[in-house]
Amino acid sequence: MKALTIAGTNLRRMFRDRTSLFFVFVLPLMLILVLGAAFGGPSTPKIGVVGVDSGHFLDALRADRGFRVDTVAREGDLLAAVERGELAAGLVVPPSLSGEVRLVVRQDGAGEQARLLVAAVIAAENGRLASGEFVARVAGTDTADAMSIVDSVAAVTPVVSVSTSSTGDALFPADLGRFSLGASSQLLLFMFLTTMNSSVALIESRRLGMSRRMVATPTSTATIMLGEGLGRVAVALVQGVFIIAGTSLLFGVRWGDPPAAAALTLAFALVAGGAGMLLGSLFRTEQQAGGFGVLTALGLAALGGCMVPLELFGGVMRDVALFTPHAWANQGFAEVASRSGTLPGVLPELGVLSGYAAVLFALGAWRLRAVLTR
Amino acid sequence: MTTDTPEVLSCKGLRKRFDDVTAVDDVSFTIAAGETYGLLGPNGAGKTTIISMVAGILRPDAGDVLVEGVPVSTRTTEPKGRIGYVPQELAVYPDLTGRENLTFFARLQGLSRVAAARRVAHVLGVVGLTDRADDRAEHYSGGMRRRLHIGMGLLHEPILLVLDEPTAGVDPQSRNAIMDNIRELAHSGLAILYTTHYMEEAERLCDRVGVIDAGRLVAEGTRRELVALLGERDRISLSVDGDLGHAEDVARLVPAVLGVAARGRGLELLVHDARQCLPAVLSALAEEDVRVRAVEVDEPNLETVFLHLTGRALRG
Ligand SMILES: Nc1ncnc2c1ncn2[C@@H]1O[C@H](COP(=O)(O)OP(=O)(O)O)[C@@H](O)[C@H]1O
Ligand SMILES: [Mg+2]
């Protein structure tokens, strides 16, 4: 079928172009990797300790699951590591834990938590030492014996415990993979951006006289438009499938129910393809279309929650966002990936996206026919 | 020209306006099988607009294009398979190889995969690109790209080949190769519609020529018929030094001179009788300090015909 020949040539030409290969395949994965590493799920912060490498104090610190405790040989290394952000806090403990314990913390959440933890552990340690002193005085034993009496009593003393539970939806579910955060946003942003960019080929085709040449063959304008439209959709789909497969294999991103994720990807590819076709028929020069395309793609992505999550949008912005196909697709992917949604759960999103695609394709075909035969 | 061969192309009353420009104004002509027909006219005369309507990529405001009696329009597909269209601008995908470019259009012409491969190999031979078939077109020389561009119109063995200024921007050697190519195609029985603003190409290649100016077909016929329009007239070519515009003005004022056109480094004059008026021309120029380096008296050519019909030069 001739439409497939045209679409296939579109794809072939995209694969020929090294720069577009970078933008289509390499950059999205790189961004997902970088964003995932920077903002992705919890990695355990560390506290560094200089001065002791065993003993009760260190065990008490290590009992907290929120931090990893590493011993560091020299004070200078400790300070440097805190400065670089490798450690949330650094602790300088004097020999035999007497006198002043010095604590350096980073000015961030993890540093503050480390400060609270160290203060609590030291308060408990002070209580233990005071009890030991008390036993030594009352029983007349030496300090070491007194301390072992204290520790064995403490081991069998019933203590008050705290149980914590949380309420409200977590902004980002904790069981989402480290890189899953924002992967679908990047997918949408890039699929749309690439398609808008590839529609410049439509204008190039006209500038080169290729479009006229195609119209001069026994091929109907409807077939040519179908082919060019399919070409745009194919470009979007190839990239979409690549990003989904790549991120799930390389970074363990979970995209959720495959049929539902596939349907959303296809629907969004159709929207992007329609928009690309319209763009390619509206502008005269590749520069105009390229500039406008990139602006539109980034603008819609920002409005549609691909840069800042929709959950953080205020009331009005949230309503505005719903005018973008990106917001609907983002909602759909969130439903599928985070809340285990399946096809029926994303039918509203699929419906809206199909509507967008239909309108954009109709407009694009109408404009393209006009510029092809004047 | 009267002939028994059936018309391959027939254009009747073609008109096309763009906003306030009448690009084509009531143009009619026919081309018979095996005939090469040239549309000769300066830039902006309307040649490309006519060709575009013939190829079915531009809708005429009025008039018909028939190929073997079948109407061609932007909405028809079937008769387009009989036309091989080679547009004025170089239309090849630079990032595809010669073979890929040809195969793409062979498929759009409706050839099967196998038939396309066979025709592509054949056409690569015809345009002399077999050795470079699998290089990207962006690595071709200008002449090679032109040949590929022309080859793309030959894939489906059309009966009418439509070429819009196929030698534009090509070095003289490639130009000769292209013209030889076209002549061979004509000998094989193809009807050819050829536009150019080079008088020499029209004279060398075309059985009949339509002279086109400002959207109108102002004359039509064989070279001999067109030159006969001039009656008993001569053409004088002068090579001059200095300000050509000034020389042109001076020559125009000589009473026996019917038309003047600046051309290259000299002037073309249309006169009734060269022997009689040459002295007057030369003395007028000498009086105005225009140095004449060479004089040539010749039969009129198509350039002279154009000058006679429009009062203007075909090109500067
Ligand atoms: N698409 C267009 N829009 C407006 N004017 C045009 C268009 N195409 C051609 N013209 C005008 O029509 C006239 C004929 O152009 P064209 O057919 O390209 O001439 P030629 O091929 O003989 O150089 C010119 O005045 C040109 O400016
Ligand atoms: Mg032209």
C-alpha cells in the first residue's frame, strides 16, 4: 500500500539522521536516568563517625534504620564528605565518650534528621552512663561491672514504644521504582516534541518539490496525506515503544498493565501525529515550523504536568492543564502505573485523546490538501 | 504541424491567476507521439504554471488537459501514470541513496516490489548512475543529482515526458549529456514537453516551439515556421566594449533598426536588410564612443523571433 511506502520512507529518513537519533533515542533515556538519580525514590542517607569504631554508642546509632553509619579515619575527611553531600552528618566522638561530642550537619532535611537522631542517642547514652555511675556508687563495684549490670537490667525492662502510621495519599508511591518518577512525563514530552520536529520534514518535502512530485504520480492526495500522517505517528510510536522498553529493561521502570499502557501510547502518538501534520501544513519555512513546534511542545508539556507533576498544580492551573492532551495522558499513565489501572480504568483518558487526534488529523488533512494542490 | 499520429497531449484554453497576476492566459497546444515540443519564454512567462497544470498538480481556473483523450486534474490519478514529470527544482531526497529515491517513486507509480527493482536498475543505467546507486544523493555532484532527478520521471515508462527547465544550473558538460539523453528518449517514441529560456536548447531539441510571454502563447511552429514570421529580415550581432545599456539606447535610435536586445557582452539587432543599415548603426555607435569589436550578420534565430514578437530580449 502506497501510504505505507510514504510512512516507511519517513521513518527511514529519520533513522538516517544522527542528530535526530540522539534526540529521539539517547536524550530521553539520559534524562530519565538523571532525573531518577536526582529526585527518584529514597536512598539511605549516611552519618560518618570519627573517634570510635565499636561500642554501645555506635550500636545505638546503628539501630536506627533511617541512616547508615560509617566510621571515618580522619576528621578532615569527615568534614569534606559532609561538605560534598556524601554524608548527611559527621560526628566527632572524643575517646571514651567523655567531654564534648561535635556534630556537623548539612543544611537539609537529612541533616536535620541526623541531628535529632544523634541528640536522642546521646540523651539515652547519658542516661545509661548516669545509671552506671549510680550503681557503682550504691553497690561499690567498679564502673565496668556497674555498666554490665545496667545493660542487663535495661535488656529486660519493659519500655514504652511508639508505633507510627501515616494518612493521606503519598505524593509519589513509595513502591514506584527509583526511575519511574517522571518517566511517563518524559515519554509524553519527547513523543510530542519529536513528532512536532519531524513534521518539519513535511515542509522540507514541499520545499524540495517532493510533494509536487508525489501528487504527479497516480497517487490520490488522500493516500499521500494518510501516508504522511502515518509517518508522523510511526515516528512517535517508535520512540514511545523504545522509551518504554528501554526504561523498563535498563532502569526497572514499571509502566503497569501492558494493554492499557500500549493503548495510551498509541492514542498519544495519534494526537502528536495529528498535531505534527497540522504544523507541517500551516507554516511555509522549516525554521518557523521548527521554532513554533518546539515552543508548543515544551509549553504543552509544562502545562500538562510533564515538568512539574499535576498533583502540585493549583486549582486554576489544574483546570487549564485539562486542555492539554499531555495532562490526560499523564493522568492515564499515573492510573496505570501507580494505581494498577487497566484498560477500563483509562477509557475516559483514551476517549479524550482520540478526540484530540481526530480533530487534529482532520484540520491537518484539510490544510495539507490545500497546500499540496493550491 | 499536420500529422497522422494521434495527439498524446492536448491543452485547451488553460488559464491560471495568482491573486493579481495572470500567470497563464488562454494557452492551447497539442503534442503528438514522438514529438518534442518546447515552451520557450523568459523567467516569469508562465512556463512552470503551464507544466504544473499539465502534470495535474495545479488546478486551472479554466481549460482542460487531456492525455490520450483522458482528462488530467489534481483529483485524477489514473492518467498520471502516463506522464513522467520532472519539476524545475531538484526534487530528490538528499539523505536517501539514488536507488532509494528511485524505488520510492517507482512504488508510488504503482509498480510491484519486483517490477520496481527491475525498472530502477534499468533507469540507473539510462542516467548513468549504476556505479553510484547506493551512495546518498547528497554526495552526488550537481550533474549527477540532475540526472537522478530526471530518471525519477522515467520509472513507469510514461508516454509523455514533461521536463521543466531540466538544464537549469548545470555545467555545460552535464547539460550536453542531459540533452543527448532527452534526444534518445524522443527517438524511442516518447512525446516530450520541454520548457526553457535558452533559445539554443529549443532550437537543438524541439520539433516545434511555443513562444510564451506574459502568460500568452504568442507564436507556435517549427523553427523554420517561426523564423518565417519575421519575413525578409536579418540579425546583426555586435560585440561592444563599455556601457552596454548606453550602446543599446544608441542603436535603438537608428531608424532602420526594428529591435535591440542586450545579450552577454554584446547587442542583437533585428533589421530589414543588414547590408543597407549596418553603416548607419556603426557610425551612430562610433559617434557616441562605443567601441565595436566584432560584427556578425546572420539569419534570424528564435531569439530574434522573440525580440520581434515582444520587443524584448529572451534574457539579459
Ligand atoms: N504560487 C504562486 N503564487 C503567486 N504567483 C505565482 C505563483 N507561481 C507563479 N506565480 C507567478 O506567475 C507568473 C508565472 O510564473 P512561472 O510559471 O513560474 O514562470 P516561468 O516558469 O516561466 O518562469 C510569475 O509572475 C510568477 O510570479
Ligand atoms: Mg519556471
